[in-house]
Amino acid sequence: MQLDGLKALPVLNSNGDYTILVTAYTKQNKARTIVPGGTSAGTHEKEVTNISNALTRIKTLNKTLKGKELEKIDELIEKEPGNVSTGVSIAVQKLTAKEKGVSYYKHLGGSTLPIPFMNIINGGLHAGNELAFQEFMIAPIGKTFGESIMIATEVYKTLKDELKNKYGKQAVNLGMEGGFSPPMTKNTEALKTITKVLEKLGYSEEVKLAIDAAANSFYKKNYEVDGLKLTKEKLINYYEKLTKDYNLASIEDPFNEEDFMSFNELRERLKHTQIVGDDLTVTNPERVIKAIDNKSCNCLLVKINQAGTVTKAMKAITEARKDNWNLMISHRSGDSCDSFIADLAVGLNATMIKSGAPARGERVAKYNRLLEIENELGNKANFPKKIL
């Protein structure tokens, strides 16, 4: 299967920022993707270029890659800027599946529907409030993926009423990933409110709580949380208390992106809580190996544009799985209705997906695609019953 050409078009993402839509062609088929982008980005992510240069680079690649075998494309674009390589790589991956006449998840061969991690209260760089943590998530674990989505939407709508009644109409304005952005100042306030909703609905067992601290955003020599300046030792104690009080099932990026050993200590202290690497590992095989050597994490957050190509992301996944890490496939804050990561999650048999709240079209598109896949798989569909 040979590439016949590439085209690119400037389009908008969900944050109103310009990105690129990339289309890849063979003589019989075409496939396209919209490149996502992050607001909270790790410094070790692959660097991107401006839209004008990205379009120019893809025009050049259209000439140099024409006639190349599809499976060879990723290795030929490794040195391209991240937004260029990501767009070309995903479009070509989709095209490869189309040439075989199958959906992408079938091309990869998986059949596991992931537990949805839904960011229902937004904070940090994703919202206009004073919450230090970036994401307050629920992870509903029903009998099926479909049942989990039904539980999540009920929680989300009940939370909306709770916030409106307590804080007024402004509390239900949405953050970047579809979660509410209430005028809260303390992380415990957000966790307490969600816990209250779960108890009210009788979902305390079915729904787990999780956070993405995104600690880079509040790290300035010390960690500035809830109006306090905490050393890493005091922050570990803070996470320990939160986990005890709210039974946190997963904590993402609890420390800054270079502090592998604090990740390690937290993992040792919280043996029943998943510790997720995002800014720490940036879907990079070398960073994942370092995290494994330091016993920093037990879950890898997967973002293709951090790695730059699907192939490089797969290498990071391979390393993580050697150490029995979980996989959480992730959207970005600046996203689109492209549902590629839904197929990717099922195809890889990933146990988790992070795609924001059950609101906003670019978030819901992933969940709707997963519902469609679950229906296609029928009794062949698997669904995890636990996080760790």
C-alpha cells in the first residue's frame, strides 16, 4: 500500500486556536485527522511549529512521500515538528485501516472498552477559578461501557443542579474540557461536592474519584495549593489525606515533571492508588524507561502528539506494558470531533480513556464512537471491572 499524496488545511480546534486538518490518500481511499493541542503541556513534548510553516512542510512531504509504503511513513517524518508529524502519522494510520476495509480498532485487533475518566470539575489552567488541581474526575464502572456512560451523565447533571443551587448560575459555566468551573478556592471543596452527589445518587461504589493535579502549573520552588506553600514532603502528606478522605483511585502528575523520586515515594505510600505519568513521561519511550527504573508510576497517559507519531507512542506503550502499567488514552484540551483515540483505546485493549466531561461535541464524539464500537462488538466486548 503506497501513499499517493497529502493535503493540509488550517482549521480551528475547540479552544478557537488554529490547527491543521491533514488528509492522506492512496489511489482508492483517503483518511483525515485534525491535530489536537494541549493548554497544559509538558516541556519534553515534541515541539510544534506555527500553522503557516506546518502547511508548507506538508506541501513538501506531499512530494517526498508520494509512492512510499504506508508502514514506512512514520520513520520518514520523525524529525518533522510535532503538529506536522502527528497529523500525517494519524491520517496514514487511518488510511492503512481503510485500505484493509476495517475500522482502526479492528486493524489493531482489540476488543476492550475503556473505563471513562471524566473531568467534571475543571480547575488549574483549564478554568477561570482558583482551584489548583486541573481536573476532578469521575471514573464510573458499570457492567458495560454503555451503563458507565449512563451513570456518568446522571452524576454530571445532578452536579450541575448542586453547583447552581449552592453558588448560583455562574458556577455551571464550562471549562475547556466540558467540566464545570465553579468559584471554588480549595481542592477539598470540589471533592466534597462530587462525593455528596455520588452519595445522593447511591453511586459511591460504582463511581471512583480521580484527579489530575497537573503539578507543573502550581510549582514555584514549592507547591502553591489551597493558599499554602507546600514542600514536596508536605504535598505527599496532603495527597495521602485526600486519598484517605475521598478514596482517590487515581492521581495524575502529582509533582513537577522532573521529580521522578517524589512520584516514587507517593506510589510507595499509596499502594492502592494509581499514579499516572503525563508531563513526567510525555508518551516518550526514554522517559517511560526512566520512570520504570525509578518506580515512579503504574499508569501511562498516552497522547500521540506528545510523541509525534503513532509508532513512537507505541514504543512508549510497549515499554510501559513490560512493567505491567495500565494505559489511559487521552484527548487534549484543544481538541476536535475527530474520534481516533476511541478506536485507539479499544484497539490497544487500554483499560482507561480520558476525554473530558459528557458535554461539548469534541468530548462527546469520543464517547459516542465507543458506544458504537461496543454495539459492533456485541458479546465480544470486554469491559474492565477495576482500575488497579
